[in-house]
Amino acid sequence: MSTKVAENLYMLTGDGGNIGVMIGDDGTFLIDDQMAPASPELLALINQLGGEPPRFLINTHFHFDHTGGNELLGGTGTTIFSHEMARTRLANGSDIPLFDLSFPPMASDGLPVITFKDSMSFHLNDDRIRAVHTPRAHTDGDLVVFFEMANVVHAGDVFFNGIYPVIDTHNGGTLQGTISAVEMLRDHTDDHTKVMPGHGSLGSRNDLLDYLAMLQYARDELSKLKGEGKTRQQVIDLRPLDQFDAKWSGGFFSTDIWTGLMFDAL
């Protein structure tokens, strides 16, 4: 499914993380590519929107639900970019113990050919697109991507809209790093900014602020309880995040499970 976010800029939802796509005379610019089986459908949808096959693809991080189309796209001429750690994890293979998943090294066609450490800018389709690394957030190789003229940001899995986030601590992610990344997004957006999350519906800055408040409260409350010597199970039984259950527990984790995961991550 496609949602128009701005002129020639769309969010695509389906089998995996949310995709951002910009279409214009300078070529199609793609952010993430979901899972491998969705690749033909993705290319067909871009064509329906009036775009050519992607000229550029940027991966917001290495997870399979955001990079599954890399091999098909890279093998047909799309230039792939990522943070240097995302490429390292794709090239070496990876494990995600949180979901009991293991992945072999990606074939060379799917690997990013250009990587960077801090930030990179693209000048395409009458916009300046700026990709910025957010250290040790969802993983250790995350990016957020700003479309500066359109006032749109694709936040990747730094931002889960309306569901508790996955924080992949095995692959360098941290709760505090996620909070710091969202604070940076807060400081570089305004009330008119549209925010594409890695998962969930298209958001606004207010959605981002609600998410930040939830993360900060979880950090502070769980840190306090851990400092008091409470065990993991005692903290879960206390249900310190119960106020967030109705809004945030409809995704990957129940409130109890996420409470335990974040307690472990402190």
C-alpha cells in the first residue's frame, strides 16, 4: 500500500519495515526494501506511481525486513548505501537472538557499495536528502533520512509509531541510544514535519514526542527499580509501565515482555 507524504514522496507499507520512495527526473530514491519475496511487487508499485527502477537505495540498518530486496535491486543496477556497520553485519552474517533468527552473509549483489560513518547528503529531485547516523539506537548501524525541502523524515526503526520498539541489544542497540536518537529527531523537526516510522502508520512530531515520553519514562522508572535491587520478575509483577499498555502493546511485544526486555537492557 502507498501513502502520499509529499509531492513525489511516498511511504510504502507491506511485508516488512516501511519504505520511503522519492520519484523524480533525477531518478527514484528508495529507503529500505522490505523482505525478499516482496521485491517484484515493490518494483511494480514504484512503476504504478510513475517511477523508474530505483537509482539509489539506502538501508536504514541491516535487519532482514528492511534489506530483503537488496540482492535483486543491487543485481539490476541500483546503487546501495548504508552506514558502515550495517554493511559489516550484512557481509558477515548475523544473529538476532531476540527472535531466534540467524542469517548467512548476504551475496555481493546485495551489499552496500558506499558506506559512511556520520552523515551523507544527496541532491536529487529539487531536494536535499540528508542521511544521519544515530549511534547505538535500534542497532549500531542505524540511519535517519531527512528530506529537507519536503520537511519529511524517514526514521527507520529508531521510531516505532504506536507499538513498543524492538531494540536489538545483541547487535549494538541500546535504550539510551534510541532515546538520544529520538531527541535528535525532536530537535530537527517542527509541527509540520511528517515522520515515516520503521513500523506503524505515518506520524507527526506529536507522535514522536509521545514515543519519546514513553521511552524516557520507561528508562527512568526501570532504572529506579533496578537501583532499589528489584529482580526482573519483581519489576514485571509491579507493572510499572501499565499506563502505556493500551496504546503501545499491540505490536511485537506485550507490556510485560517489553518491560523485562528493557530491564535487561539497562
